Amino acid sequence: MSGNGSGQQDVDIDLGGLFRAVWDRRVKVLLATACVAALAFGAAKMMAPDYQSETRVLIESREPEFSGSNQNAQTGSDRVFDESGILSQVQVLRSADLIKQVARNMKLYEQKEFDPSVDPSAVSDLMVMLGLKKNPLEMPPEERVLKEFTSKLQVYQVEKSRVIAIAFTSKDRQLAAAIPNEMAKVFLSLQSGAKLDTNSEASRWLEPEIANLREKVRDAEAKVAAYRSSSDLLPTGETTNFATRQLTDISTELTRVRGERANAAARAEGVRAALASGREADTIADVVGSQMIQRLKETEANLQGQVADLSTTLLDGHPRLKALKSQVEGIRAQIRSETRKILSSLENEAKVGELREQQLTQQLNALKAKSAQAGEEEVGLRALEREATAQRQLLETYLARYREATSRTVENATPADARVISSAVVPTGASFPKVMPITIVAALATFLLSCIIIMLGELFSGRALRPVSAGAERPPVRSRPAIAAVAAADGFDERKLDISPALNDPVDLPPLAPLAAADDDDVADDPSGEAAEPDFSIEAVADHLRENGVRIAISVSPGGDEGSTATVMLARLIAEEDRKVVLIDLTGSACPTRLMARSAQLPGITNLLAGEVAFTETIHADRFSDAHIIPQGDADPRLAMRGIERLQMIIDALTNAYDLVLVECGPADEGAVDKIARRDGAEIILSAPAVSEERIVEVLTGFGEAGYRDVVLMTGRGEPGPDYPDRHAA
């Protein structure tokens, strides 16, 4: 928090001071917490326990087994199973009539728990005397029991189901279980009773209606019979009457007669045409079929045979041959005569058919007129039949419902639209008070409230506020001595840098403004008045990177492999703090690759820059830590340098997957790291163990002249060597 004003100085909240104030008063806070916890424990123990039990009822449509009305069952199901139907049943369970019935059945008015007004306290009597409270005894006992009962009752619908839960709380554990069960029993009885009442009312209403309908059906059927008799509409089937049936029969007969007449006329015409043309009568079916013709043909054939036999021995003028030939001619004349008789018979048959057709046509015309009149009269008949049919169907429906309603008026014939799926049992533990939760909550609330009161007191007194310099641009310095030193290269004066020969010793950098400088409070608390010495160890640099959230760090090692070894130790130390870190080996000697990779021939950054391998094939696990390494690789360096522009994209991609991307550049200068160091949030680490102070000054001066404001100095020493069993060793 800061504020500006005329003649005022900006201030910030000292969070450390707030927590120190709480810590200084820890004894009082713990004592108050313990006291309140003890009081809460004692009060909870002294309270009379409440017991709760629950009964669950499933709402469903229940019909007796003998009921065959699927439609009614479906309608009932729709009525009961919807959301409003379930909520309506909840209100029925909370109704005053049901609660009063339960109270009467269980004689709850005799229980003091349900009528505490019978034995009022002195304070209650005093308030009644002063008129501050209405005398509860003026209310009827049932109303007092109802009020107390309702306060202990919970009825609710179980979410996304048709189950209703009935929960009851009581001082008596037996009552806590018995009351929900009794409520479910009374509820089911009321449901079944309501159905019985409905069926009884339906039976009483249907009796006079059925008697009235019987009279109406009788009258309607009598009208149909009288109208049919007066209109001569005698039924001959389900859909036809006598006139219609007679018209159909005559039409069928007329069609048959017309066919026979046409057939006879055609046959006569065929015989006539054969005689006129001189054709043999053998070709006519009617002639061939005549028995007389057949006998004559047989006789002619015999005579022809005799003539043929005698012609071989006798001459043509012989009397015997002449006699036979004369007989043949006589037979043929008889055949022609018989053929003409057949023709006359066919012509007579055709004339008879024509006369029969004329008679049937006259009868048909007469019946058409009669049938048309019958059709007009059937309109009135159908109206009477529809009325009689409707009355008859209504009567049959009423009779079926009356029989069904009558069969359901007996006891237990209509089950309730609900059933108990879980009965309440006697509870073994109290539902209230919960001693341990109450004690824990009271203690925690007291502890938090005490801490808040102490912090507010510190804020209001001003002891937790500290002034802030108006020109300060860097983040506040830390009081811990073990943190990396950050050198401000702007205005750097190499003559004021004094680094002792032992590189792990403290370094005096007044113009470099090291972050390890102690704040004013620490200086004031130190009796010697000296500030904490800066720390350039690997651990301090790791803390600096973690606390500042650095995502990209470029390590420059003027001393060669010793600096690269320290960078490897830095990566492993950060990986041990559960942070994902990857190290990119851009050194010429491949020192990090030898220390971390399992093989020097693994594909690495040069292969990736040359485009020889995929991105994921270049990332490998460290042998001794959870860190990852992108080794140097075995591609042609000159070919890799052609794709150096891709290095920035590679680093950007790695920052999306890792908490820290550490780039080891070896003994590089400021120009070599310029392409990857000019990024927001990137830190430059000068890893310089066993490097002379003149060389450190020279490198810092070069980075300062190149425009780099802050450079992190790390002088911690790594121990190079072969595979060490200790994972901390490089």
C-alpha cells in the first residue's frame, strides 16, 4: 500500500512485520485458542443431544393386479411422476391434518418435548406478566404440538428422483425413529383412503346414470325397429336391405341372360353362314354335337364304304351301285335338313333370350326407382341407428367402470401411489452437537480472529508500514545474505571492484548494488552495524532464478569447462526443487554433454539447427537428476550455423514446456549471445569459478558497454570428473 500527498512519504505494508508481530504474541494466541476450544468442548458436552432418523418413500403409480386399464395407469403415471406431483406429495406430508393424526396416534401431547409450554420457565412467566410475550397456554394443545412438531420435521425431495425423505429430530432416539415411520404409515393410509373415496363416489354417481342410459338405449332401439318396419327396409345383411339385395340379384340375372342371348345369336349366325356358303356341316360345333347328325354321319360312312367295295367289282351303271349312291344322297339331304333344324333351334333360343332380357330390364328399372326411395329412407334409419349405437356404447362403458369401481371399494383393493423403500431405524449417534467439529471450528476461528486483530493493530499503529524511496526502481532488497549478486553495468567503474583471490569469499561491489545487501532493519538490528556480505554461490543463483521467476538464463563461462561444470550443477540443483529445467549445450568443448548425456553421439542442437532430426529427438534425460539436456550433437557446425536464426524459435518453444531454459554458451562474448539475450525476462549468468578478477572485470565491462544492465555473477566451483555416484556431483 502506498500513498502520495503534499509533504507525505509513500509507504508499503511490511508483511514480514505483520507475521513477526503474530509470532511475538504466539503464546497469547495459542492460549486464547486453547481456552476457547476447551469452552466449546465443555459446552458441546453439556448440551442435550438431538437424534435424527429418516424414512424414505418412493412415489410411483400402483394399480391392482386385476386392473386391465392401461390407459388409466398411464394417465396416473403422468400425474404422479412429474415434478409438481412430487412437490405436491411433499406438501401433503407437511400438512397439518397429517401431523395432527400422527400426534393423536402416538399421543405426543403427553410428551413434554412437544409441549414445553406446560412447564414454562421463570423468565417466560415474567415476560408473559409484563406483556412482552403471548401466553402460550392460550393456544390449543394441538396447535402447540403442531408448532413444535413442525420445527423438528424435515420433508424434502431427493434430488433428481421420485423419492421423498422424512427426517425427524428428537431428544428421544426411539421417537426419532418411530415418528417418521408413523408419518409414512399415515401418508400411505391417506393415499389409499383417498382412492377408496374416489371409487365410492364414482360408484354412487354411475348407478343412476346407468339406469337412465338403459332407458335411452331401449327407446333408441325401438325407434330403429319401428322405422325399419314402416319403410319396408328389411335387413338382409350388415349393410344391405331387401330392395338393394333384390336389385343386385336382378342385375346379375340380366347380365347372364344377355350373355346367353348373344351366344345363341352368334351360334345361329355361324350355322347360317355355313349353309349359305355351302360348307360342310361338320365344321360347326352345334351340328357336330347333335346325336342325330352323328348317327346320319355314321350311316353315310357305312354306305360310302359299301360303294367303295362294290366299285371294284361292278360298273357304275349297276343297279346295286345306283341304289347305294341314292341312299348316300338321301342321307346327306337328311343331314342338311337336320342342320336347318339346328339353325331354327338356335334362332328360337336367341329370340327367347331377347324376350327374357326385355322382361328383366323392365323389372330392373322398377327396382331402381324403389331402391332410390329406400336409400332416402335409409338416411333417417342410419341416424336412428347411430344414436342407438352411441347410447349402447356409453352404457357399456359405464357398466365396465361401475364394475371396476365397485370391485375397488373394498379395503386394501386400491394401493397407495407410494411405498416405503427405507424405514427409519433407531439412531446410534447424536446429530447435534458434534463435539469435535464444534471444538475444531471454534479453535480455528479463534486463532484466525486473534491473528487478524493483531495484524489490524499493527496496521493502525503504523508499526507495519515502512517508507518507500521515490526513486527506487529495483525491487526491494532481501535481508537474506544467500542470494545472487546482480551487477548494474550502467556507470560501472572497474577501479572500485575488489574481488579477493579466493573467489568464494565475499565480494565488495558498492557501485554494483548487489541484491544481497541487507535492509535498514537488519542493519539496525546488527550490533556491529555491518551489512550482510553478498553470496555468489550456485545455491544463491538458483534461489535468485526461482524467486524472480526467470524463464530463460544464458550462462557465459570465461574459464571454459569449469564454468560449464558449475552451470550443470546449477541445472541439477534447480531440478531438485521440482522445477522442470532443460540445458542447451552451445559450447565448443561439449562439456555439459559429457557430464549429463548418456552418449556423446546423441542428436542435439546442431542436428536440430541443421534440420536433420525432429525436435523431440534432441531432448534427453540427465543421468543423475530430473533435468533434461539438449546435447551439442554431431552435425556439421557450419551447416548448423546457417540455421542459427531458428534458435530463438527453439527457445520460445521450450519455454512453453519448461520452467527454466538454461543456455550454456561457454567462453562466449557479448556479441555471440546478443541474438538470444535481447529478450524480455532473460538473465545473463557469468559462471566464473577459478577466473581472475581482472578477467571478470573485463567481461563485465564488455557486457556493460553492450547495453546489458544486469549480469548475475556465479563463482561457485563445480568438480569435473567421470561418472560420480552422487547425483549432486558434476
